[in-house]
Amino acid sequence: MKKLAVLGHPISHTLSPVMHNASIKALGLDGQYEYGKLDVPPGGLMARLAQLPAEGYAGVNLTIPLKEVAFKGLKNLADSARILGAVNTVEFTAGGLVGHNTDGYGFLKALEEAFGKTLEGDAVFVLGCGGAGRAAALMAALDGAQSITLADVDAGRVENLSAEIEQLAPQVGIFQCLEKITQIELCREADLVIQASPVGMKKTDPSLLPEEAFREGQRAFDLIYMYPETAFLSTAKAAGAQIANGLGMLLHQGAKAFNIWTGIEPDVAAMRKALEKAVYP
């Protein structure tokens, strides 16, 4: 039996075992693979990763707050991890541990699936420039966005991300947005709005932006996936925007990770069904 798992701290909220084990069962691999979860604090990550191959693990996913720790600690990094500066998938090979990042792939795949188009030529508004927002903004730049507006309360985050985008994709227009009034104006002008802050992870969290920040013809994507519709998405929908939550991103980054570990194409339909059952009971 080969073991797989997601590592995080805390880890109780994760839906990764639900979707992966559904795929494993659908493929008839339940006697060969199993997927679990491990609570590992940041300070103990690298030591724990080194132990896992001997315990029968074939690979692991990483979630908050371990992605940047692994990026700094692993010697072997795939291009996907190097570009995004974070590791969410660790492959255990005969030559050692290799860090990958499937979040970017999952993000783009989910957007195209939800809205039927790529980011080519889009004006993109990114709300929240931490780890998730940073990855989303960088992938938007690489996927052909015309301009990206970065909105956050942390000016340092915005400046650092602006510099990264400029280096990676100098043809993309970059706008920095720290003031709420300006955020409302620039959000309304965007073709795609990405909610990448942690606000919304609690059901009682309000939308960071009011209804007047949105309009008909927009696409609004919330990286949060624990609920069918966050307050952010409800607000955007009320203004006429198309909406999607982060469930598709979770699905497709996980499918890509499974293929990296095993060389086997997962049953994406079974994974999706299991996730939707968990989120839309």
C-alpha cells in the first residue's frame, strides 16, 4: 500500500482526502493507494518530509502555512514551483524530494472551465496579495492578461508582487491599489475579479467590496471553496457578474498532483462528485 497525504497546520478543514480517495476507489486502486492528512507545524516540515518515504509515502500535498517553507527548504524544484515561489506538491523520487506547484495549473483550468475563456487580453483585479493572490496574479500575467490591479492593505506585499510581475511579464500593465474608494472604481472596470484574501473562510465574513464594485459582464472568482457561495460571490452576483468558487481549482490542482506521484490519470469526475457532495450537501 502506497500512502499519500496533505500536510498543513491546521489541517482539519481539508477536502483533499475526500476527492483523492474517491478517485482511488473509482479507479480500483483502493488496495494500492490511500490518501490521508497530517498536521505538521512549519518548524517541523523539512524533518517530517525526510521521514515520509521510509514510512511508505509516495508523495504529499502541502497547504497553509507550509508552501513557502518547502520552497525554501527543498533543493530540487520544478519550474512550476520556481516561478510561483511556493511548493504545494512534493514528489518522492529515487533521487530525492522534488517540489512542484500545481496551484497555477488548477487555477487556470478552473477559470476556463467555469467561464469558458482564458485570461487573454483581460483586465484583472486581484483582491489580496498574499500567497494565494500572488500565485493567481503571476499566473494571470503568464496567461496573457492585459493588465493586473493589485489590491491589499499591505503596501509592501503589493510593491513586491508588482516587481515580480514586471520581471516575469513586462508587457502587462500593473496598477497598485491600497485605498478602498479606488478599489471599488478599479474593480468595477475589471473583466475578471479574483478574491484571494482569507476573508470569507468563515460563513459570517462580509464581502470586502460592496455591490457597486461589480457590474454585468464581469467574472468573479473566489479562491475559497468551503461554501457554495461566499458573501463576496453573492454580492458580485447581485450586480450581474458571473461567479465561481475555488472548488474547481482544488479539483484540478489535486488531479495534476496525483498524476505527478503515480503516472496515472485520476478519475476527475469521481473527484468532482465527492467534492460537490461535501460542499453542497
